[in-house]
Amino acid sequence: MCFLNVICVPDEVIRKRLLIDGDGAGDDRRINVLMKSFTKWCHSNFSPEEGFSQYQRMLTTLAQCEFSMGKTLLVYDMNLKEMENYEAIYADIERSITSAHEKIAECKKEIQRAKRIRKNRQEYDALARVIKQHPDRHETLKQLEALDKELQQLSHIKENVEDKLELRKKQFHVLLTTIQELQQTLENDEKMESDDTQESSMENGD
Amino acid sequence: MGPVELLHMSVFSQSFSPCGRFLAAGNNYGEIALFSLSAALSPDASEGSQKPILNFTAHDGPVFSLLSTDTHLLSAGNGEISAWSWAELIKKVSQLFSKCMTSLEIPEINAMIINPKDNSLIVGGGDNNIHIMDMETGIFKSVLKGHTDYIHCLCFKEREEEILSGGEDGAVRIWGHTEIPLSRFQTCSGMVGQECARPQFGKWISCLATDSDWMLCGGGPSLSLWHLRSMSPTSVFPLPGCQREAVFHQDLIMSVGEGPYVSHCLHGGTVKAQIPCTPSSLNTLALNLKNTEHRVMTVGGSSHQIDVFTNFSYRAFSLSF
């Protein structure tokens, strides 16, 4: 297939060239022929019918020339309008390109922000997980309060017991000292009694 | 370079030039290759533009770490840090600018980062310590001791000027301005981090990345996202292999490691995508954010090819050594 294309292409080119040049040669040739026939018509002696037919022929050639001129003018106008159209489209595309660029930059900023937010959220989650593992603060506070109360009660009891102990100690101390004193007094009395009997026996012996 | 050497080549480190038009990559033979991104990304790129424009031997041992400052390329391998001028490299002159033979005898330097505020270079390596060097004078200002095994990766928190380091001992340490670590946490012992631990791989941390309050760490344990203020792991990523490098990028987390793909993950813990690449396992990932025209991601690993991603969702082409 591709070999055929290679051979056909020069044909196409030649055909196009012939068409284009043919048209141009046709127009030019027509004008030249017109001029030549006009001068010939003016200078030569034709019979009236021949002259008239030649005149008609020249009119047709002129009409053809005008027609082709009109056609080229229209084509020219069309080309100008097409150019304007394309310029407009081009400007439009330029504008949309710049706005797309701006949007891309915006989106990039957004993505950076979103990434930061995501990172913060993740860090928050991670810390929250760790915190959740620890017991609730209220619970711990309550437990602490209860323990405090217990501690107070126990120290109260301890104080009471200690006071009682002191009191008993003192009471026993008083008791013991009284007993000792009584013992002492009794001994003294006994001693005094024995002294008395000794003295009285000594008096009787004299 | 014969075919056998090409087969056994691994790319360990990458760095983009300050202008963003060139990529330097270091491999396990000690060579650094310079690729021109503008040539490789231009519309009339050919096979030749995917080859290095300059390839020179920088170190005796592998080049584990590459870092670019505004004017120089720093490369580090087994114990020495060399500086190359980018202007000279772009003109294809591989003349050494300066070399610091660290008298401290660091066996290997795995990670280097820069503190831009006081212009110091922070180096971590095989001697379990972090050394801070002043770039103006070249003397080592201080040493941060604390790790019990060698350091794999370093990371810098710009806002608070803190250094994060991760090592073979499985601990991530945060260092402030003093030499005592601000805090440390073991990622897989104790109650903290139990869900990340993967004992079948070990406890070593090979990648660290930070994004102000958040930190990524992975390696032996699964890649996990930690909230630094509360020191708690918030998400564990279900990636099968050990991750060697991870970065934060916009709302995604990108990580590379064992397995011929780049994983895109969300902060919530889901793996959004796994983009296949040519090397069978990847060691390094670099993002060129300095230059908007050549905004690419490049990954390198156990292959002589470096994959270039223009749209982060698929591999565009590969540069090869």
C-alpha cells in the first residue's frame, strides 16, 4: 500500500500543478485572446454577421472573465473572514490555556493544603489512640478521692487509738505509783512498830 | 570495573549538590560517582547521561556517609572524613580539599549531620560515641558518650537543637546542649515499645527521622512513629523487612530497607503503597527538595544502579555506576 502511495504522490502533485497553472493560464489566456480578437475585430473587415458573431464571442469571453474575477473576489473575502475566525478561536484558546494554568496552580495549592490537613488529622488520630489507652481522668480522680477518704478515716482511727493508749498508760502509771506509795507507807509503819516494841522492851528491862 | 565488581557493588550513601543539579553517590569500593541530574532529566537524555560524569576513589574502605554543606561535599568511611569542593567537582576535578584524619581512631563513621546554627559537624560511628566538630577550625569540640554499642544513625531537631542518635544497642538517645543525654529510651525493652519489638531481627536501630514533635525509628524493631513529648509509640508500620532509612515528606512517610521497594506510609500506621525498584534491597533514600526543577527521589542499595523517581509513585529510570 505504502509503495503505491509513493508512486501516486508525484502524480497528484503534477495533477495539482496542472490544475492551478491551467486555471491561471486559462484566465490570462482568455484576456490575451480577448485583446487580440478585439484588435483584430477593430482592424479587420468582417461581414456584419461575422462581425456581430465575433462581437458576441467577445462579450461572452468578457462575461467569463468578469465571472472568474467575481469568484476570486468572493474567495478572497471568504479567506479574510476565515482568518478572522481563526484569530478569534486562537485568542479564545490562549485565554483558556492561561485560565487552565491558573486553575492548575490553585489546585496545586489546594493539594498542598489538603496534604497538610491530612497529616495533622493523622497525627491527631495517632495521639488520640495513645490517649485512649490510658484510663479516663474522671475515673482516676474518683478513685483518688475514695482512696483519700479511706486514708483520712484510717488516720483518724489511728489517732483515736493512740490517744486511748496514752490515757491507759497514764492511768496505769497512776495506779502503780499509788501502790508503790502504799507499800512504802506500810513498810514504814511496820518499821516504826518494830522500833516501838524494841524501845518498850528496853525500858522494861531497866 | 568488571562485571563481577558491578554485581557486588552496593551504594551506601547519597547526597545532592547545593544547587540541586548533581547527585553524588558513594559505594562499598570507596568510590564516589557524580551524576548530572539536569542531563539525565532533560528531554533529550540518552544512555550516556545516565552514567556518572565523574567517578573517583575517595577512600580505602566503603563510603558510608555523604553530606553536603553549602560549598563542600563531606565523605566519610573508615575513620577519616574528607572534604571535596562542589565547585571543583562540578568542573570534574576530583581534587581533595581537605582530609581530617581523626586522631580519635573511630573505626567507621556511619552517620554525619550538620548543626547549621553553630556550624558544627556531628559524627557518629563505631566507637559508640558522638563527636562534635567545629567546621570552621576543624577541631573536635566535644564527645557525647552513652551508647553501649556502635551508632547507626543520627538526626537533628532544628527547633530545639537536639541530636537524636540510634545505635546497635537498641537505644535512641536525645542529646541537648550538655554532654549528658536528655533522655533515652530503649525501644524494645520494658513496657514502652513492646509492640515494635521483633526479637527475630534484633534490637538495633538503623534509621531515625524527626519532624519536630514526631520521630520515626526502625531497624530490627518495626518502623514506628513516636510522639516525642509523651515518649510513646503511636503507630507501628507493618513492614516486613528491616528499614534502613526513612524520611518525612509532606503528609507521607517514605522508607526503604530490605525488599526491592520503597514504602509509602501514612501517619496513621497504614502502608499506602510499595513502589518496586531495581536493587534487591535498599540502603539509602534521598530527596532533592532544593531545586524545584529537579525534584526527584533517588534510592540506592545492593546494586550498581540508582533508581530515580520523578513522580514519587513510580520509577522513572536508573542511573548506573
